[in-house]
Amino acid sequence: MEQTTADSGVKNSILIVDDERTNLVALTQILNEGYTIYAAKNGQQAITAAKEFLPDVILLDVLMPEMDGYNAIGELKKSDETKRIPVIFITGLNDTDSEKKGLALGASDYIQKPFNPDIVRLRVENQLKIVNYTRTLAAKEEVEYLSRAKSEFLARMSHEMRTPMNAIKGMMQIIKMRGVPDNIKDNLGKIDTASEQMMRLIDDALDISGMEYGIFKIVNSVFNFNAMIEAISQAVGYNASEKKQTLKFDIDPAIPSSLEGDEKRLKQVITSLLANAVKFTPENGEIIFEARMLNDENDIVTLQIDVSDNGIGISKEQQSKLFNIFEQIDGGNTRKYGGIGLGLALSKHIIGKMGGDIWIESELEKGSKFFFTCKLRKG
């Protein structure tokens, strides 16, 4: 059966070292079908070939002229390049002292002459199972390490970006308090809006880091639903008014004003959906926000939130990519409208944590409508 190194699809390789040609031929015939075979005729050649080819296993004859197997394995185990390659001694010796000496020098196993093909194959396969398992484990640990490193870097970077952004926002408030002409006030408003967008992007990046690192949590508290929607409408309304868009809110009066849940995360999802609607809807367009109660049972209410627009729309093929991290549905739209593909992926994760689901209905050039449900406790 063909043996392959972990996840590579490449055959395992074996270096056979023996000063007798008949032994080289015999072992090659036994193993050739399943492996890549290299051959050497003495200990010095074995060391050179091991460093050049880095085989997965070495079959090393014990008794050879000039440099025997004992000296050869000693040199192999001294080198950082070859010391981890398992060595199986092949020998006609059949005494305990010789075997003990070989094992003490680092041999992994023994194969006795004359060769039994089944025994040869099984002993080689057993060593390769260990080699391949170790490589798989090392590859997995490397992936996990890189993932942690990426998440930690993203968290540090996001933290460093928040510090100057907070300073900008603070200075903006101070300037506004001192009173400025209307034309400057309008420019300050644009800077403030851009700062808010940057802060949301930084928060999204931190949340992605938390998702990948397993530290993303939902924190529940009592909040006022209507007050939250009012704050969102003010935050999103400035951008909508700049594009002369109509922004409508329709709230089901059956929804309790006081609810218990993660207000920050719910606000994050709604703001993301509304901000996208404003972004991808042309001037003089219309955006409608609807919130209604689907169910009220044992103090748990299920809400459905809809955000619709008459913007550029999304094709059926592109919709499947919407909720994937870092994926954009269209490179041209990304350059035109901005964004790096975090908001909707985060929204899906958050809504899932809140016991709900999120989906979309859309057609190109006819607008889009996003829906999501969530479960909250009465406050």
C-alpha cells in the first residue's frame, strides 16, 4: 500500500544503506512499490545522502567496511539535519549485546537477515506511522500558533488605532463646545461621522479577533429598546440626510420598551445593516426599518427586524458570499463604496448567539431586504 507524508500527497522516502548489492536489490524490491527509494553502499555515503534527501526512514546495515553502522548512526544523530530521522538497523547479527548497543545509539528498530518481506514492510510501516503522525501534529500546532498570533496582532493593532481615534473624537467635542461658524460645524460633522465609521471598523476587527480566539461573548443587561432605536436613527440619519435619502422607522407597539439582552451587540447589528443600506442606496433613495414581535412566551420575546432599501441590489450568486468573513461580493463595488467584509459576518455570528437567524432577499437594481430574528427577555 502506498505511504504518503502527512497532507502532502508525496510518497514517504527510505534510504537503504548496505555494502552488499544483493541486499540493496532485495530490500528495494520489497519496498519499491510503496516508497521513494534512495541507496548508499557505506556509512559515509549514508551520511551524505541523508543530508541531501532527508529521507523519512533509514535502513542501515550494521557491519560495513571503513565506517560501520554504529559509527554512521552516531554521526547521523549528531547532526541537527538528520538526528530526528528514525534508523532501522539491518543485520545478520543475532545477539542481545549488539541489539542493546544499537538501541543505545538511537536505533528505532531492527530487521534481521535473511529478510522476511512481510516483517520488513511492517517494521518500516510502523516507523512511518509515527513519522507521519508527528508531522500531522506539528502542522496542526503550527496552524493554531499562526491563528493565535494573527488574532493577538489584530487585537494589539486595533487597540493602538483606538487611542488616536478617541483623541480625535475628544478634540472634536471640545471644538464644538467653543462655538464655530456653520460651514466649519458642517465639516466637523463630517469628521465626526468618519471617526464613528472608523471606530465601528476597529470594533469589528476586535470582534473578529475574539471570534477566532474563542473569547467573543454575549453580555446581557436591561435596556430601553425604543431609546436604542432612537440613538441608532440619529447616528445613521446624518449620512442618509447627506445623500437626501428618506429613512423610515416602523416599530411594533407590542414590543416591550424594557428588554434584557446584549444591547451593544444588537445595536451593532442594526447599525451595520442600516449603514450598508445607506451606503448602497443612491441619492433620494428610501430605507425602511421595521421591528415587530413574532412571539411572547414565558417572558421571552422573539423579534424580527427588517431593513429594506431600493439600492443596487445583490444577485443570487453573490448572496451566498455575503456572510463570509473578509469576502466581498464585487471588487468594483468594494472600491466604490468601501468596506472590507466584516459587518455581515459579525452580524451572523451575533444573531446566532442571540438564538436567531439572518437572511436576505434581493434582486439586482431592485434593492435589498435583510431580515433577522433574535430572542430577548422582558426587562
